[in-house]
Amino acid sequence: MIPELGHFALILALSLALCQGILPLLGAHRNDQAMLDVAKPAAVGQFVFVAFAFGCLTWSFIQSDFSVLYVASHSQLALPLPYKISAVWGAHEGSLLLWVLLLAGWTVMVAFYSGSLPKAFGARVIGVLGLLSCGFLLFTLLTSNPFERLIPAPPDGADLNPLLQDPGLAIHPPILYTGYVGFSVAFAFAIAAMISGNLDQKWARWTRPWTTSAWLFLTIGIALGSWWAYYELGWGGWWFWDPVENASFMPWLAGTALIHSLAVTEKRGLFKSWTLLLAITAFSLSLLGTFLVRSGILVSVHAFAVDPARGLFILAFLAVVIGGALILYAWRAPGLDSDAGFKACSRETFLLLNNVLLVIATALILGGTLSPLIVEMIDGSKISVGPPYFEIAFAIPMLPLVYLIGVGMHTAWRSQEPGPLFNQLKIPAIIAVVAGLLVPFFFYGRVGVLLVTGMIAGFWIIAVSLIQPIRSLRRKAGTTAITRSALGMSVAHFGVGLFVIGVTVVSGFSVEADRSLRVGETESVAGYDFELRGLRNVDGPNFRALEGEVDIYRDGEFISQLRPQKRTYLVQQSPMTEAGIDANWNRDLFVALGDPLGNDAWSVRMQYKPMIRFIWLGAFVMALGGLIATRDRRYRLTATETEKASTLSGELA
Amino acid sequence: MKPRRQRMLAVGLTVAGIALATALTLQAFKENMMFFVEISEIEKGNYPEDRNFRVGGLVVEGSVRREIGELELSFDLTDYENQLTVNYSGVLPDLFREGQGIIAHGRLGDNGIFMADEVLAKHDENYMPPEVAESLAGHAAAQEAVLNSEQQGQ
């Protein structure tokens, strides 16, 4: 009964999404107030029904209702309750439902916080979001219904993939998806601007906080994914450049470019059509990412043949959304650009460079990710592209970018005299060079070209990010403090600096050793002695495990005891490596059990990962910067000003 | 410097930078592109000689051999028709086991043994790497045809 209610609620949500998608757009075109008024209630109604459907599916999981096919395939009686809930988005059908729910959630947020928008414009934004929702609901109902029954019901389910039974991966998809879906708001703003033919600086001011919010969720989502891969996949890497990761990283890069280009559009009214194109690109890459990963087409073209209905729907949907947006763009965007000028040395130039470099990075990653597909279609040979390609292709545009950040953020709009800029940046530059040379030499005893380039870049960004906040702290009474926008920028760039240092040190000084160890034996890695003390059997709620006891000493002093596990999940009988990690702010020690080698020996992987925490810390600091920037006063000011204006006009009428 | 010459210099530097970046990227792509080679093709000698490539197949039951207590091991891969011996040293992925479809990265040694520097098994019980699945399907069909014709011959 509950699943049928959920299914029915989805159908109702679809009909409301149709109303939400068609009537407000038509109303804005015909200037029909009644039709415009449909937007908000339709959006709220749609959200309520999707949320109800989502609740029904969650309930089926909690109740272990194995007469629902999706539940039977991805849950099990002994699965701990939190994982029964996170199993809802553990596979295709449920994660699609989560997409729809988040899309409806963002739409409701827009509907409630769009008081400052002109009514017709707000209605258009909600209308475009409604149309997107129609597409996703149709896809869910026609090809991926999560409520499909399985009669007769099996006595127990097939269990959730053990890899997903982890707190990190329970929260990673919702946050990542919140980011993905959030770019739909920027997309809808772009489409609405093109339909109305009206794109001014106010438009950019409305769009910015939404885009930054989506971006910060995506940042956290990607960082969580990387962290999860590090400790759960068992082998200590933090980024593998596999298609799934690239699919989330490309919208992030395009979104980062969009945030910066929106700044120019807001402050100077420039780069308008470019901003629109980036908004379309960021969302298109989100769509591409979701679908390509879910359909499995990136692994092989033949994945399409597995489920042609889904494949065809995906292609058609992508063609309509991306193609439609680009046609609208070709038609309307050329009339939008203004021709205000700027000098070669100005913030505009640096933000333009930022955009060019980020787009190049996106394109190179897209090329690498899709090339196996393209090559297979051309001559049928099967290739794969290894991580070193992505590392080089990414570093080429990113190295200049990290150096330019420091200059760009202290350059004035319109025109900047090089002299004062140079004076301002002299001291941070000296600090960066000295720290970049000394830190690797003294702490790690080795220097190299790439290492020093990376270290200087990291310290450089950190140093320049502190200029504005420090100046604000030391200002005279009565002068204005740093704005939240500027503080957010400084914090986010500070995060980039932490990230760059983390990446440089991890890639330069990590030590990794696969060894054969017997109980009682000791192996030394990077100055740490790893002693395998013993092995014992332990039982979890739905797995059995062999647990190793590894004591770590440094110069005879006890550091920590780690307990890496080799688990076997009972239902799927699949083995899983649970690494033992001793985390510290400046290094991780990592131990994973491999296989029994006979004669009581085990293969053991031991790793020393210096500064790896800075990678995720940097990402979280970037997201924090985004959060601070969205709290800037002027975004609220526009809202209250317009409210006042509308009450006034109300009184007059 | 006159503004005109300044501009020319800027354009020149940009073009040179882009050319260099493109060259480096293409080089990186060429070096890191790995072909998937079927086991039957290796037997015919159709494989890249001085670079890494990928092979895939089923791990033959009972073929995993290692010296007791050592990390080095070897095993045989099959596509149902042909076999290839693979050497590897290191920790194996969780889902590596006999009978499982796997992919190995590495190169072919002079002795006809594949020296793997990476072994991949996907984290899903039902999942077979698509290249392997396809290669297996082809050879299974061929094998069946041979069996059928033998039966008809008798």
C-alpha cells in the first residue's frame, strides 16, 4: 500500500510540475497575473508530493519491505538502520528520486526567497525549473520506478553494496547532488534572462548567492567523496581521475569559472553572454555527469544496449535541455553584451584569465574522460587514459592560475597602476619564496622544481589572502570593515592555498610500501616502525572480519595502535578492506591488510601520507569562504529595498 | 617599448605558451593512453611492444601460485580459448579471486609472461569489466561452434 501511495504521489507531482513548467512561462509571455500566480503554489505542491514519495520509499526500506524490488535489491534485514536509510539513494532509481526531491527543494527555496525579483522574472525561473522537474519525473516514472513490486517477496534482501555501508558515503551523495542540482537554479536564471531579453547587473546580483551556494555544496560533496575513497577503497589514494570523479569535478570547474564571471557581470556589467554560456555549461556538465555515470556509458558504449529505454531517454533529454538552451543562447545572447572598456591591468583582465584557464582545464578533463568513447566509436579499439594524463593536463592551466590568483585579487576594477600593486604584493611574495624553499628543505629534507613551484604557490596564495583581513583588523576606528564578499573571497582563496600545499607535499613525500609481514615482525616505513602484533576474528552486525593489531613506534616511542580489518559481508560474501589510519594534522599513517601469503605471513600495505589532511581541509575552507560570501549585506539589502518599494506602490494603488 | 610592440610581444608570448601547453598535453595523452589487447591478439603478436597496455580475462581456477610468505605471485588469464601467464608483486584488490574477471596493466616480457604493475577487479559481484565480457563472449561462441562441429563430425 505504502509503495503504491508513493508511486501515486510521484504521478501527482508530475502533473503539478507540468502546471509549474507551462503556466508561469505562458503567463509571463501574455502578462497574465493569474497564470503567474500558479508558480509558487505549484512548486510547493510538487515538493510536498515528491517529499511524500521519498518518505514512502524510505519507509519501505525501514520496514524492510522486500516486496518492493528496489528495496529487495539494495537492503537486508540485518543492515543497521542508518544504512537502511542511506540505501534509499544507494542505486540508480533512488538516487534519481533524490535528484527530483532536491530539485523541488531548490525550487521552493527560490519561490520563497524571490521576493526581490520582478514577478514575471521569478515566475519564469520557477517555470524553467518546473520543466526540468518534468523531465526527471518522467524519466523516473517511465524507466526507473523505485516502487516496482517484486511478487512473491523474497524472505531477505540482497544487501547494500558493502562499500556504501559507511558514514562518509551515506552523506556524500545528498551533499554532492545538492550541489549538482543547485546549478539548475543558475541555469534557470540564465534561461529566464534570455527569454525576457533583459540581463542587467541586478540579474547577476540575484544569481550570485544561488550559484555560490550550489558551488559550496558541490565543493563539500567532492571533498567527502575523495575522503571516502581514501579510507574506504582501502588503498590510500585521494583522487583517481576515474570517470565518476571527473563527472563531479567538471561541473565544479565550470561552476568556479561561473562564480568569477558573475562577479564581473555584477560589478561592471561585462562578460554577460559569457556568464550565460557558463551557467548553461555548468548545469549541462552536471546533467551529463549524473546521467553518464548512472547509465554506465562511460565505462563502455555497450552499456547502452543493457537498457535501451533509459539510454534513449537520457540522450533525448540531454539533447532537449542542452540543445534548447544553446539555441536560445545563439538567438538571444548576441544582443546582450555591453561595450564598457577596461585596461590591460585590471581585475577584469585577471578574471578573464581565470575563466580561460578554468575552461581549458574543464575541456582537457572532458576530452580525457570521453576519449575512450570517441576512439571506440571511430575505430573500435578500446583504450583507457591513465591518471598521469589528467595530472599533466590539469597542472598546465592550474599552475599559472594559482600564481595569478594572488595578483588578481588585489587588482582594482577598470584600471590598476602597476606600481602600488607591486608594493602591496612585495612582502607576501618574499614570504612565499622563502617559505616555499625552506619548508620542504628543513621538514622533508629534499627540494625539487615541481615541489618548490607548488610550495611557493601555496604559501603565496595563503599570504596574499591574509592582506585584506589583516588590514581590516588593523584599521582606524570609523573606517569601514571588510565586506562579507571580500572576506569570503579571502577565506576561499586561503583554502586554495592549503589545498595546494597539501597536494604538493602528499605527491612529493608520500611513502608507500607493500610488504610481507608475519605476526611479531616489524617493518620500517618513513622512519616509523610498524609491528604486526596479532590477528584475531571479530564479528560485526552483518559481517565477519579478521582484525590485525599493528603497533607503530617512532625511535622506540609508542605512537599508536591501528586495527585494520579484512571484512567479509555475509549476504553478498564479498570481501572488503577496512584500513587502519592514525590521523594527525601533519601526517597520516595508514595500514591495510592484503592477503594471507601462507606460513602465517600476510601482505600488508603501509603508508606515510604527510599533510594529506590539508587537501580536505582546504576544500572545506573554500566552501566556508563561499558561505561567508553568500551572507553579504547587499544581497539582503536588495531584498528589503524591493519589499519597501512594493509595499509603497501597494499603498499608492 | 611602444604600445604596438608591447602588444605584439604579449600576443607572441601567449601563442608560444598555448603551443607549448598543447604539445605537452598531447604528449601526455599519447604516453598515458593504454590499449586493451585481447589474449588471442597477443598470441598473434599484435601488441604494443615498448609500452604498457591492458589485458583482461578470467583468472583460471587453481592457477594462482606464489612462494610461501612472498608477495610475488603469478596466475593465468583465459578468454576460454587462449591463456596468458601474468606476474605481479604487491597487494591484490579485494575482489581478486579465481574465476573472477580482472584487468591487468603492464607489458609483455620477452618470455611471453605479462608483467603487471596494476591488477584491477571491480567492486561488484556481478560486474565484469565490459572489455573482458565482450572478449569472452566472442571466444565462448567460437569454442561452442568448434564443439558443435566436432559433435556433428562424430
